[in-house]
Amino acid sequence: MSIWWSLRLRREAASVPLARRLLLGTMETAGVDPDVSFDLSVALSEACANAVEHGGEVRAGVSSPAEYRVTAYLDGEKCRIEVADSGPGFPVSRGRRAALRSVHETAEDGRGLGLIEQLTDHVHYRNRPGRGAVVSFDKILKWREGALLMAS
């Protein structure tokens, strides 16, 4: 058995805890280990916060949509989450790794992508030319005893 869901959320700060609570509720119901659920929920919160902050822009007087999409898949041994926005995408001129290294340790923002990398097993960043950025990440799941979706 597997579970997947997809949300279209407004680019508003209030959407971040909504996505996080839905993910936590799904993983609690499925029987995912609470530590794994917590790590994934923090990573999701960071990805959503980035989409809210950077996920749209005005080009030639036309606003990009004021929304972003979150999709989550829980299937057997793995959870995959994808957050897609309609902003300018990740900077191409300087590598993402260089951007992560340039963030000062006392900076208030700019640390979310690094945190996602630390909390998950695999992260992929890509641009959709003219349509925004996508952050996808996955993590191997651990299950509570008697979990509904536990891999067999």
C-alpha cells in the first residue's frame, strides 16, 4: 500500500504549517517513526518557506501565480517530497554549492537548502525554464511496530 497527495498552496506564510501538519498527520497515520517524520516535516517547512519567499516575481508587469505545489509520496521504504514554485528558479551563474558555502553562519536566512540536505537522504534541485524551481527530496522510512504501510 502507498499514499500520495498533492496540494496547491497560496504563497503565504500560513501555508507552511498547513503543509507540515498534513505531512505529519499522514506519517502518523501510516505508522512512520516519529524521528523520521520530524526530519521530513522540517525539510518540508524549509522548502515551502523558500517557495513562499522566492517562488514568484513580476515580469514585464505580469505577476506569476501566487501559489506553489507540494506533492508527497509514501511508498514502502521511502518518502519523496517535491515542492515546485513559479519563481525565477535557482541562480545559474554561481553553483548552488557555492551559494550554500557563501551563507555566513550567523545569517538569518539562506540556510534552508543546507538544512534540507542534512535532514534527508537525497536532494535534487532543478529549474523549469520560465516556470520556476523544484526541490525534491527523499528519505528512507523507519516504521513503528504494527505500522499500516510498513514495507514487507
